[in-house]
Amino acid sequence: MFIALFTQAFRYAAEPFFFQQHKREDSNILYGKVTTYYTIVSAFGFLAVALTLPWLQEFFLRKPDYKAGYNVTILILLANILLGLYYNLSVWYKLQDRTQYGMFISLA
């Protein structure tokens, strides 16, 4: 849940920021830095949750039936990080008013 909340907050904050910074000459460098920082912060969040997951599992999930979903949790964390990267990298076609590419990417 922590990674999903971080990704959603990033999405709501990043798109208006990208549209605001679109006119700058060094906007591509700025977008690259934002992508790098998002990846670093979400990777640390991923590691923090993944490394404390066994302890949290023993603390919160006392029934053995719930512990079967332990392995899926790691995949969901990684999927949320990749979704955030998709939000970050998909802003280019919105800024250039080529939203038809978004349709093709979504279909793929």
C-alpha cells in the first residue's frame, strides 16, 4: 500500500509539474532527474517493505491461509513501481499533443 500511495501521489504531482516546465529549454534534463529520483525513492521503499515483510507477516497475518499471498506481494510492489515509471515516461506524448500514441501504447 505504501508504494501504491507514493505512486499515486507522484502521478498527481508530476503531470502538472511537467506541463508547467514544458516551455523551459532544459526540460528534458529535468524530466530525467525526476525519473531518476522517483526510481531511487521507490526502490528504497520497495526494499524497506520487502525486507520488513516477513516481520510484518508474522505480526499482522496470524492465519496460515493469509501467508500464501506473501510471494504475490513482492510482484505487486514491483508492478506499482513500474506503473509509476510508465506515468513518468508517458508524459512525452501528452506534452507534444500526440495522444494517439497513448492509445497504441495502451493497446500494446
